[in-house]
Amino acid sequence: MSGGVDSAVAAARAVDAGHDVVGVHLALSRMPGTLRTGSRGCCTIEDSMDAQRAANIIDIPYYVWDFSERFKLDVVDDFIAEYTAGRTPNPCMRCNEKIKFAALLEKALDLGFDAVCTGHYATILTDADGNRELHRASAWAKDQSYVLGVLTSDQLAHAMFPLGATPSKAEVRAEAAARGFSVANKPDSHDICFIPDGDTRGWLAERVGAETGDILDREGNRLGSHEGAHAFTVGQRKGLNIGYPSDDGKPRFVLEVRPKENTVVVGPKEALDIAEIAGSRFTWAGLAPEHADEEFACDVQIRAHADPVPATAVVRPNADGTPELVITPDEPLNGVAPGQTAVVYVGTRVLGQTTIDRTVSAVPVG
């Protein structure tokens, strides 16, 4: 129970369904702020108190479990390492993968519980052979299946999402109000919970330092300088401070971050179009495709709130012989960066995901 409206209603619905429910709030920081900053974060002392008030109304036991060390190692440190390597990480995916459905689920099963129930908007269906599948929520505007794409078959076997069939968030808020929950109109949390002021660049600079480097064009010509490559992400336009326009007068965008050389490569917007993405860190949400080594039709989604794009996918070895999931969109994707997560769908079903290791531009250099 994060202290938000979704998890409170999910817990209440689980009780109504006849389950023996215990509310758990995850303490993910050793030094949590007392109060929230706007709508940022979900792990403050105030959030814990909100969760406890909801648990009291539902009349279920309530505990705070300290996962701060695991969170630091598996989410925060991973976030820093990915940025340092020039990739764009998704900490929400890592939190679901490593904390909520790994560390938390492991502890719950050890204590004799059957499942972890959350307020995510997603649906679990069962096929004709009894295999569980992860599907989109009924309301695509609130669908959160993307951030659950990292779940495995074993984790889906012990997961519950009571809000998946709810038509709208407004209905959840109305239900929360009717139940007497004080969080009925509490704003949704967003952004990165461990960077409450939203200043990712400053937060990273404090932890990995800042060193002046070059800004290059696609041909390797020096255009200017920057104060730390980690502060840039693919697709970024603002903050380049090159000082003079391109030959055609069009704005430049970050195309690539090279942390080893501490350089940033920039170019025209059309150079952000990506014709292929691939990653070796892939998993399947349920049963794997029967012939994953043969191309199959799918949709790919590269951000939590992006539209799915028709594509083909296949598992094949890369140059080192390591199997990787290769995804070719029917139309180029825009502004995709290594480190992002590509989630593969077949219809409404989440088939699997991969962390993107490499991309292939649709616009050749020169």
C-alpha cells in the first residue's frame, strides 16, 4: 500500500473478494521526507500514514517493511550505473522487477502468503491450458501493463491486480470516497520517487561528478562543449548551448551519449528515427512464443504512455553469439535510447520485454 488511492481500493476489493489481506507499505529510503513535494514520490512518512489510515478503515493488519537497502542496490545504484554508461534507465521497471515482485514477493511467500496484490491497472487472464497471461487494463488511458512487462511466468502466478477491469480512474476515486478513504482525491505520484525535486541532472552531478567534454556532430566535428555527458539523454533539445545554428537553421537534438569519451553527438531531428532496436536482457511475461527464433508480428511500446507501434520481432544471436530480441517497427520509432525498455504486445497481451542495448538509425550518416 503506497499511500495512494489505487492501492487502497485494490486492498479493499481483495477483502471484498474474500481474501485474507495484510497491508504492507514499503520503506524505500533510509531518510524519507516527512511531507511529499507536489506529486513526486510515493514513499514518504506522510504516504505511510495515509496507507495506515486506509488499512484501518478496511480493518486489515498493516506493516511497514524496510526494503531501503535492496532499493538502493537494485534501483538507485542501477539508475546511476546506467546513466554513467550512457543509457537511459527506467527505475519504475526496475522497482517492479527487483522490489515489488522479487524481494517483496519472496518475503511474502516465505511468510505463507499466496500473492502480492497491487493497485496497477492491468489484467491477468488464463488461457485454455491454465497458463496465466498479462493483458492491458480495460481503460487504455490508465493502462499500466507496460511497467509490468518485466514480470515472469512465476511472478504472474502470484500476482493480483483488482483494478484491471475498472473503466476509469474517476470510478476508483468515487469508490474511495464512498469507502471513506482520505486519499480519494490525492494526486497521483509521478516522476522519479528518489529525486523528489525533479532535478535529475543535479542529482546525478552530485553522485558521479561533472567533467567538461565535447559536443560533436554525426561526422565527428566539434561543435561545442558540455559539463558532463551523463546529464544528456537521446532526443534532448534544450540545454545544448552550442552557440551557433546549424547550416540549415534547424534545431539540433542529442543522438548519442558516449560516456567513455565523455562526448555527446547531436544532429537533426530526422536522425532520431530508429529502424531497429535490440536487447539481450529480455524476458517473457508467461509462456514464450513457440517459435521465437522465427519472425512474428507484434506491437512494440517504448514508453509507459506511448502508443503501441506495429512491428516484427525475432530472437537471434548477436555478433558475440548472445541471443537478443530484435524488434523492427513497421514505421521508424523516434528518440529511442539504449537503456529504455521495449515491451512487446500481441493484441492486448504483454508477451515480454527487453532492455534496449542497441539501436539502428533509419537515417545513415552523411
